[in-house]
Amino acid sequence: MVERIKMPELPVERRLKSFDEVALGYSEEMARVEASRCLQCKNPPCVKACPLNVNIPAFIRHVREGNYEKAAEIIRSSNCLPVITGRVCPYERQCESACTLGKKGEPVSINALERFISDWELSRGFCIPAKIPEKTKGKKVAIVGSGPAGISAAERLALEGYEVSIFEALHMPGGVPLYGIPEFKLPKDVLLKGLKFLDELDVEILTNVVIGRTLTLNDLLSDGYDAIFLAIGANYPLSLGIPGENLCGVYFASEFLMRINLMRAYKFPHESDTPISVYGHVVVVGGGDVAIDVARCAVRLGADSVTILYRRTEKEMPARKVEVRRAREEGVHFSFLSQPIEFIGDENGRVKAIKCIKMELGPPDETGRRRPIPIPGSEFIVDADTVIVAIGQTVNPLALRGFPHIKLSKKGTIVVDPETLETTYSGIFAGGDAVTGSSTVAMAMSTGRKAAHFIIRHLSR
Ligand code: SF4
């Protein structure tokens, strides 16, 4: 049996001082060899395990045969953002975890093959639907948020002949993949090229429009939108709620990444107006992909050393293993079973240390992971010149301002009918992280597709 072909990567010494993409993608030869490993299962478990149910064996068969245009068409019929999923989807927990080959050895590298096809498609400028629909339905839909859920819904609705307008609070579309994912994982020019198909579909994108401030949901309803899809994401940072969180030098991950990814603070002062202050020993708090992204950015921004504090063990870390491995290669250290209890400042109000406590694992909590429990008397001090808190986000309810008809859960997420994704206000639907709190790109996209289906049903009544 041919061994799984590894994705080539940028050498570590070149990663340390640049934001260049780390995973370099397959060559054509690599892709065809890897595609030849697929068993073409009759009842393929990989398809069921993909949130978008991409016909994986069919597209892989076309890669094997060198028919890349057909492979792209198959992927695109279920997934309009392969440039994103091919780079950041946790395949090892989705389609690849179910691959038949993985039972006895290494699964097919579905991720690398999808990325190969999306790169091929972009290089050919083929990123457009074969048939541009006419706006025949005479109904218009407003989508709030231009992340994966919003874009997927927009694509489906536009293809069915609806007039679609996307309202984006920032000056560029893309949502979390734009402002939350570093350049070395998802280059912005690749992302923006991957969104070009929205122009071809005649989807209107209105940037710098903050729903809840520039316009309200009531404004959209009075402007004649027949349905609204709320894909506002979850970008409101969760805080630790411990003393010292407001000290200088303590960032929330969302602000830190926004400065770097969107405002390109790493090019300050010559090519960017946005500064970022990262120096000395940088401590990141958290164990998810965002914590790893932040730590790897800090390495590139010239930190002397970077340590991730996580309150459980490596086994429970939600971050992708491949990214943890890359972080280690780049010199990031980990301190497990460690929980900050206070940020300590100097006489100028700048953070200088963190008081932590050691944890041990107790019985499983509601997430199925073992609950971390503080060990009395185990407090210790970690020196820190910069701290970044990356423990998660929740929904920013600003979009619902002045519109009390939509119910929120205790966690602050939008309550929807699980079958139709309609909120507690008829004609307004919601999906993506705004409903789930956090999900993968493919899961968010699947909610966008589902919402589009039920919006169409709602508008056809
Ligand atoms: Fe190919 Fe694995 Fe899917 Fe089977 S489960 S069709 S081997 S990718």
C-alpha cells in the first residue's frame, strides 16, 4: 500500500520571522498518488462524516484521473469555500476520522486533495458558477455577517434567483477566516480570491454597516427585505474574571488577531497604521486553535519566548494536533494543568507576572472532558511581559439592539428552531457560531445551506 503523502511545509527557520503560509500544498504528482490510495468505498463513511456531505470519493476519482475541473465542480456543488475548508477544517475530526483506510493505517489526506483542487481552481480563475442565475424570484433576503455561514446561505439563495444583500460590519468581507485566522494558515489574497464568485452571482456586499448601530433589524424589515439570515458569529471575548485583566499588556485574542490579521500590525509603522506591543515573555491562556494561532503570531512578532497555559492536559486540548506540532516546532512552550488566578502589574499599570494555581483532573463535565480542579496551596508565579487571553468567545448581541423579539439562550446564543433555524421572529433565521457558540467552518457553512433551504420554503408559502 502506498503511504500517505505528507503535505510539504515551509522550513521552521523561515517561519519564525515571516507570516508566509506554512502548509505549501501538494504538487500535481503528489495529489494523483494520494488520490490513488482512496478505496472508492461503495458506502463511503467519509461523506457522512463531512458536515457538507461533499461527494469525496467522486472528486478524488477525478483527481486520480487528472480531471481537475470535474473534481472542482463536485466539491463546489456542496462547498462554495474550499479555499477555506482545504486549509483550516479539522479533517482529522471530520471526514478523515471516518475514512476506511484509517482503521488499519493512515486515512486518505482528503484535506490536502481538497486544497489541491481549490488552488488549481483559483490559479485557473475558474472560481465561478457555470450558470449565472437571473434574479427571477422578485424577493430579497438580507444576510447579516459575511463569514462562512452567511456566504454559504448567500450562494444558495442567489443560485435560486433571490436578490441577496450581505451586511458586513468591517471594511472587508470574510468574517472569522479574514480577521481571526493568521496569514500563515490562510493567506488573505487566497481568501479574497475565493470570494470572487459572490460578484459573479450578483450578491451585493455592503461593508462598514454595523447592524444594531448603522442600521437596525427594523430598518431592514421596513426596507422590504422578505427574510433575514443572522450569521453574526461569536466574537465577543470571554474573560477570565480575575483581578488585573485590565492591565496594559493584557490582550484578548480577538483584538490581538484583528490587529494582526486585518490591520496588518506586523507591518507597523511602514505599511500599517496599527501598532501592536509584543515583547519579552508572552503568555497565552487557553487550549484551542485560537490560543495556538495567537502563540504562533507572538513568535513571529519577536517575542523572546512564548508559553501557553492550559488548565487541562494536552490530551483534552481542543486545538488541532497538526497546529500544536507546528507551534512546538516554532518554539512555543506549554504549561498544562495551570490556571491563572491573578494578573500582577508593575507601578506603571503594566502586567509583569501571573499568579497561577496547579490543577488536577476530576470526573468528566458536560463536555465529556475531565473537569479541572484547583489543588489548594499549589499557587505559583509566572513572569509575563505580554498576556493574551484566548479562552473563547460568545455572541455580541449588538445586531439585536432595539429588536427584543429574538430570544437568546442563557449562554447568549440565538435560540432557533433546530429543524428550520428560524428564530423566535417569523422570517428571521440564524446560523453558524451565533447559534452554536463555536463550530468548524464546514459546520457553520452547513447551517448557512440549511437556513437557505428553509428561507426558500418560507418565501414560497
Ligand atoms: Fe476513499 Fe476513505 Fe472515503 Fe473510502 S472512506 S471513499 S477510502 S476517502
